[in-house]
Amino acid sequence: MLTYWDLKHRLTDAINAHDLQGVLDCYSPDAVYVAPSGVAEGHEQIAWLYEQFFRGFPDFHGTAWFEIADCDNPAVTEWTYTGTHTGPFLLPNGQEIQGTGRRITIRATCAAHAENGKIVTHREYFDQLELYSQLGFGLEKLEPGSTADGGGEDLTSSAPNGDDDLTSKSGHPQLRSDAVRHHRPLGIFGRR
């Protein structure tokens, strides 16, 4: 009989192999995946979420370094995720950035609850600021009257100093116009 930890380890192996079908085989068809940027429901949305990381970080890898042994369900794990940003990656504001070549190492934890041999809820926690700062972004102060949906500073202009670097002389992140493709916001994890 498949234990909760067997299922979790099978999911880890599928993630590290970038085997999307293997990942989905670990989830029930109506599973719910909760992440820092929102909620994915069902196989289609969960697949889309994993595809974003697999495309953006072709060498994405999770290393479990702590598992709560006396807790079977949910199976709770602490991770280190690593990868190199060489492919397109969707930001929460709907912008897609092309590969920066930057290496990431982020800490995460998750709790996966299973029923009948499939994960039904998966809660993933990691610090988005830790991820985005390693990609060359950071927090910005919004100007009065601007909104969090991009009504403030234009991040798509070329860096004022002409560098290909993503950071301007002022220290604020700047994206080259050729590095960003705008997308209509998709809701949290929904498709168009």
C-alpha cells in the first residue's frame, strides 16, 4: 500500500525530473494547490503552475532537508529550491520576463494532505521577495495615487544608464523592453 510519504517522494521525483504527467498523477483531479501567489484548482491549473517553473528554470530542483517524521498526513517538508532563470517566467503583475541567467536558491516548506492515494490539498510556502530579489527585483514604493496593479512607475523602459543590467543607477529594478512581454492578468492561476 502506498503511504503518504511514498506519494510525497514520488511527487518530488516527478518534479525534479520535470515530468508533468508524473506530477499530475500524484494529485486528485479536483486537488487544490495553495501557493504564495494564489490558488490553483484541478489538474489544468496545477499543471500550468508547474509549467511556469519548468519553463523559467529548466534546471529547477527541490531538495528536501527536513521531513516531520511523526506526521503522516499532511506530509510536511522543508525544502531548498534551486534553478537558473534561463526561460520566460510570469510575474504576478502579468508581465513575462525572459531569462536573466541568474541562479536562485530559495527556502520553502509545504504540507500535502492525501486521501485515497492522491494529494487533495497541497500548501506551498516560500518568500516571494526572496525569489524576486534573486532575479534582480525588489520592493518599490508606490507613488501617491498609483495602484499595486502597475499604475506606478513604468518598469518596461530601458535602463537609463544604457546597461543591460536590470538595476538602474537609482537602485530600482528596470526591465529592458525586449525582456518583457505583457500579458493580460490571468486571475490567480487561471488561463485566459
